[in-house]
Amino acid sequence: MKKLINIFVAACLILLVISSCKKSFLDEKIYSNYAPETLTDSLGFEASVSGLSNLLSTWFTLDSHQGFIDAWQVGTDVAFGTAVEGAEVPFYNYTTLDATNFVGSFTWTWAYQMINNANNIITNVEKPDIVMGQANKNSIDAEAKFYRAYAYNILATLFGKVPIITQPLAAPKTDFTRSSLDSVNALIVNDLTFAAANLPDIDNVKSKAKGKMDERPNNAMAQQLGATVYLRIAKPDL
């Protein structure tokens, strides 16, 4: 009996070695994928737009550096900086302010993550071969453009001239150039104009949970952000 067991174990080991030596053993089999090519139906687009909403929430709920929120108000009646360390310090102790400060780098990275993800949705939903009703396509397009405008407005407010990216990036790129502030503002206004015209009214926003307000954008949100932009660019009449 013991001899039979040893023979069986030896046979299994031989089979394991033979199978593991085949190159096909290393072939990758992808059973699911989240990439631009998966955006072909309404479910994929709905999931992607929800991802933008989730990414926006990280802007307001960052807690790894609690001074992040304080940094936007320090020096006013809202917040007075006295900490000896924290994200807000460079904004009242200017001797520590440089291009590597956490608030600036986080904001820049977060905004371009939002922009790239929005571009992915916009580029795909505007493809003519996407089989969806035009009204549904316009609504998805409008949501993505609202989020893109939101991120670009923050960049324009804080940094002025910034690179304009309207196509999704799938590979590293190191030759960015800053566009004029007028060009950035024009993109923001165009996105918000489209969003205001194609997002649903506040009473008609899709609700995921019965009796709860939905976080999805509506046309009033686009109009309000548009008003903020027009005030920033000194066009209050618009």
C-alpha cells in the first residue's frame, strides 16, 4: 500500500512539473475587465458615472490630512492656523510653501484623475456605434462634462493656465503644455452649457434608493456652477 502511495505521489509531481513547464501556463486569461473598451452599453456608462461621483466625494471627505480643509480657509475668520505640522501650514507660514506642498499636489492629481475619467466616458459615449437612445447618451455625456468642468474650474481658480486634455490618456505623457486661461474657461463654459441643457431637472434625477436624494448631477447644479464661473471670469451679465 505504501509503495502504491509513493508511486501515486511521484506521478502527480511529474505531471505538475510537466504542466508547469509549458509556456501556455503563463498565458493570461481575463474573465472581467474595466477599461475603455468595456464602455459599450448603458450599464458600463452608469457604473463609470457613479465612479466620477465617488471620486468627487473624496475631495470633500479627505481625512488622511485633516488640515486639507483648513488650508482653504486659513487666515480668515473661519480658520486660524496655529499647528506646527499639517497640510495647512504652508498657507500661513509662507516660508514652507513650495510646489511640493500636499494641498497643491493632491488637488492637481485629483483634478486630472477626474478629467481623465470623464474624458473616457465622453469619448466613448459620443461614438456613433454605441447602441443607446440619443437622450440617454446626451444625459451620460452631460454628467461627464459637468464633472470635467467642475475639476477644470478648480484648476483654473487655483493655478490659472493649465494643460487642456480632452481625450483619455492610456499611456505616460511628459510633454504637457499649459493652455491659456481663456481656452480653459471656454472649455468649462462649453461643458456646463451642454450639461445644463441635457441634465434632468432636480425633480427628475434618477434615484437609487427610495425616499433618498440622489447625488447625480441635475441641470440646476450645472447652472449654479456656470454662474460661479461667469463671476470668476468677470462676466456677471451672463
